[in-house]
Amino acid sequence: MAASSILIVTSDPVAAARLQEPLVAAGHGADVAETVEPTPESLRGRDVLILSGLGTEAAAEVCRRVKGASEGGRPGICVLTASDDVEARVALLQSGADEVLVESVDPRELEARIEALLVRFQRASPLVGGGTAARPRRSIAVFSPTGGVGTTTIAVNLGVTLIERYPGRVAIIDLHLPFGQVATHLDLRPTRYVSQLTADEPALRDPSQLVAYATPHPSGLVVYAAPPDWAPGPEMAPTAATAIVDTATLAHDRVVIDLGSATNERAVAVLSRADAIVLPVRPEIPALRAIRSLVEVLTEAGADVDRAVFVLNHPSGRDMILRPKDIETFLGRPPDAEVPYDPLLFVRSANEGIPVLTSAPTSAPAEALRRLAALVSGETPTAYPEPPVKEPERRSPGIFGGLFGPRG
């Protein structure tokens, strides 16, 4: 079943094929028509309307008529125009267009813009936690209101797993500010940091400029790293954080965001816009209460908490005092995934900067993390090949290597 219903209005068969193919490949239902009659009956069931090659005045008239024909809701409207004139684009937006793009838009950007429209108009199919979804989940945010539950470990290993499916097309954004450790977990020494993007307005909006801030990892991942040291200065605004994520989804097929554990407006803004949310939690009453409070905050902010995946992460080898039923009561449903306890494996992974999926690909935690990646990305676990066991290319930096950076 298609994730959405999209109508492409164009009289150019070449343009129709160019627009239809990437949307169908992404799991959407995309029909083509030469004209559209903006009536409640003809628009019923449509999630997005794409107008191509109509000209500014004709497209603006269709937008106005679609708005006038709305009965309890209307499809999102995306207009493709041959003109990049600012006044023409503004006129289209004022007439009711929700997105205006140039006709030569890259298929990946088109897909991402349509995904954003589906989210904005709440037509996206249910995400993880509330059911299965056909549409791809381009952005995956990992967050917990309590520290020490493995948000960075989970984010890094999600990225390592996804890169197996999307070679060279996965990014990790470290928004665990100011003390993010994604670079340490991957044994990287970045020279540019995500915090510097707040002063670079063009890079916040242009994918080709944003990627200059990324640090490549040998696996093919790219990392937008947090600064290694704290420095006085203004915090990253929520608008800057969401702009970074939005632009990164245009530059990369999949984006994992490590938000850490600071509950602030920046985290809430990113969580509200993410396609999927991973919430690690310890099987302890304080941690469960914090998660429940977070869900209430996200609900008030307008986020769809059905997108959340609750991951029971065991931080110690102690027997769990809480019964599974107790945990289900706190969360409102059973945990969606569970990562088993292995202290030596996780500590060694963090200190040596080698992800669990790379250092111990057949271990129980690696299998659990691989299943989690499949769940939150909308894939099936069997779609991921068994990763090869890779020998480290250099000697381990030792147990304190992760604290002081890689040797060099």
C-alpha cells in the first residue's frame, strides 16, 4: 500500500516521468494528469498536488482555487517553476503554494521536500511505535532525558548499520552540545564543528556548502561533530538546529541525530521534526518517570509520539527489579527494542573508538542494534547483510585513548 497519494499536474510527459519515478521509488502513490479541477471531490484523498509547467499566473490561480475548494483540509501544494524570480516565487506562496521549486530540482531534493510537506500536513503514514510505514525515514533522532543510557552508542551504531545499506549516503549530526562524543566514538579528529554552522547562514540552507563541515569516517559515514571543548558563547538556537537537520536531509539519504540528554527548546524542536525518534531508557523508576514527562512535553509541542521507539538499554548487570508489566505501565506500551548488557564490549568500543557493529558484529548487542536500525529506518532486519569481521588497521589506543583522542 502506497504511503501517500500525490497528483502531478503537467502536460509534459518527460517532466511527468522525471517527477513520478523518484516518488514511486520512495513508496508513494503518484498519478499524472494534464489538468486538475480543484473541487472537493477531485481533491479528496490527495495528500500533495505538484504543479509543473503551468506558468506563474496559471499555477497561482490553481493554488487559489484549491484553497477555496478545501473542506476540512486540503493537499499540500508544490509548484515547480522555470523562473527563479523572487517576486514570482513570493506571488505563488501568497496565492497558496506551500513549496516553490525550480523545474530542474534534483530528484533527491524533490523527494525530501515532498516528505516535508507530508509531515506538515500530517498525511505521513504512521511511524514506528504506532504501526508500520512504507515511506522512508530520512532523519532519526536519538535522545533521552536522563544521561548514561547510551544515546551516543546507539546513534553511532545506527549510522554504521545504515551505511551498509546506503554506502556513502549516511550522516551523523552531533547536537549533544557542548560535550558531544560522536567523534570520539568513531576515533575522529574533526577540524570543523557543527557549532560553527550557526554563523554560516548560507551553509545552513545550501547542502553543497553544509557538507564542508562534515568529517568523513573510513566506513563511509560523515560526521557533523560537536566541538571537543566548551567555550562561552550563545547556545545554538532551535531554528539553527532544525535548519541543519533539514539541509542535511537534502545532502544525505539518511541522517542520524545524537541529541544527548539536555531537555531544551533545541531538542524539542528537532524531535518534533524528526521522521523517527529513538528514546533509550533504563529499567529504573526515575528514568521511566523522566521519559513519561518527556512524552508529555513532546505531545504539547505538537510532536507525534507514536513515532517514538522505546529502547530498554541495560546499563549494568544488576537484575532488573521492575517487572516488564511495570515498565509497560510507565511507557504506555511495551518497549519496542532491548539492548543486552555487555560492559566490556561497550566500554572498549567507546575507549577505542570502534563501534560495536564493527568490533563485534556477531555479538548479541550488535544483533540487537541491527534490529533497532531496521525498525527505525522502516527496513526489514533481513535486508542487512551480515557485516564482515574487520581487523583494526592500527593498534588500539588503549583504555584512555577515547579520553585524549587518537594517537597520531
